Amino acid sequence: MKKLLLIPTLITTLLISSCAFTNLFTKNLLDQKRRSFVGLSKIIFNEEGRMVGMSTASGAVIYHDKDKSYILTAKHFCEETGKKYIDQINIHTHKMENAKADVVAMAADIDACIMTSKRVNTKKLQLASSGPDIGEKVYNMAAPQGMFGKDLVLLYEGFYSGELIENGQSTADIFSLPANPGSSGSPIINGRGKLVGVVFAIHSRFHHITLSTPFEKLKLFIENVLPKK
């Protein structure tokens, strides 16, 4: 009888050890990947040089090239306010290193934008080789409502639910992730810490239903814009 009792005890011990390892791995992964996150602010000036507005968004460094860093975010944040206004975009790292950013490219068919700044001391996010599977757990790093500070990056977890197809075309990847204004441009990563999406919208009635740029289109855009290795 004693020998039989050892089997469930051993299984329980292994399960506890496995869960502890998984939690530690996830903690370390997110701690590393949040260092690639940047908060974004756009200050809007009129022709006289007076500040008339400001907006915030989220982004991530996806590449370093000599003296430059490349930042991925949502296109609607990068678009110019208007001809009579001057936009100044700034990035803010998790260590509160600040730098001005310039728009390099905006995708034609998806809500994605790439900017450059002086090289900042951050990690970089690598693009996944393929998109997520339905039901796969994912993580999001964001600054909703501009909530961001030194060593403060809000982290979320959710699941990939599938593609939104309109007129036979993939228009968005759908995730069960919470988001709010300011989350636009925030990166979505898989369990290996690779980039699989960028938030550009939320459902008007359900703020835990998040729309991301379709992975294959995002992948093509990034590969066409970043310098060739």
C-alpha cells in the first residue's frame, strides 16, 4: 500500500515543479521583452509654434542599426494632424530615455507604421516566423490612457481567436486582450517572446476584444522596410 501511495505523490510533486518552472519562465520572458516597449507621445503645434494638443500610443523597438533604432506602432498615430499643424513625436523607454522619432514608412493596406530615432538602450523584439494558432496564449505590452513610467509597463495575457475576413480578405487578427485608447501600436507576443501582432483597434462594446494587424501582412511590411542584414 505504501508503494502505491508514492505514485500520486510523485505525480503531484512533478506537477507542482512543472507549474513553478512555467511561471518562472513566463516571468523572466516578460521581464526581458518589456524592455523593448516604448511609450509614444505626439505633441501638436500650430503654425505659431503654440502647443494645441497631444496624443499617446504604444510601440516597440524591432531593430537597431548602427546609430538608429526602428520602432513599430500603429499607422493612425503616425499620420499627420493637418497641413496647418506641426507634429513632434517622442519615444520614451522603460528607463525614461527620451528621443524624437521620424516616420519612415506607413503601410498602405494595414494600420502599421515604422519610425526611427537615435539609438536607444532597449532590447529589440524579433518577428515570429509564423502567426499564432487559434487558442494560443499571447501577451501584450501597452500604455493605455498613457499609463506608463520608469520600469512600469502594463502586461496583459489573452488568446488568439482567429481572423476577421471581409470580402474574402483578411482584415484583422482577433485576440481576447483588454485594450483602451493609448494601447494602439502595442506589441503582441507569443509564448516564445516573438512578435505576432500590433494592436490597432478595440471592439466598440467589448474592450477585451482586440484587433491586430494580420500577421502575414505585418510580416511583409516589416521585412520590406527594415534594412537588409
